[in-house]
Amino acid sequence: CVLTLAEPTAFDTPRAVNRPAVEATAKNLYAAVREQPQADAVFTLGLAYLNLGFLDEGTKALKSAVRLKDLDADRRVQVTKFTQHRDRVARAAGPTAAA
């Protein structure tokens, strides 16, 4: 599992993860953030989705975490770098990959 976005290329290739454990964590985090959205939990949910290979859902959760005011500056920078990297990857893949 990748626990940080310090290296934006970490999710360019699929990684072996303990899928049942990450899925259980994602399920618990999802329930928690539906009740009371907190930036750290939303950020961690985004990481869980990314580790499961759900790049779009993970990116969406990370962007949501940034919109919450209590996300620390380091994580905000990580999300910005990650989303910029994902945009570059999508552009390099061409229009067929985005469809």
C-alpha cells in the first residue's frame, strides 16, 4: 500500500495490496465521511481508492479533501502534484484513453 502522495508516479502501475483489508478500510472511511466529512479521513479514503486501482474515485476524494479547510498544507501540496501528474499522464495517453 502507498500511504502518501509524496511521489505522484506511485500509482502509474498497479500495485499488489491486501485487497480485503484495503476494501474494509475504504468501506469504514466512506461511512465515516458520509456522517462527518473531515479532511484527513477523506484524504485517506482517496488513498484507499487509489491503492485499489480506482484512480478517478481516488482523485475525486483527494480533491474533496482539499476543499475541506482542515487539510494540512503538506497534503494539499501532495494532492496538487498528484492531480497535475495525472493530468499529464492523461494528455500523454491521448484522446482515446480519456474516452
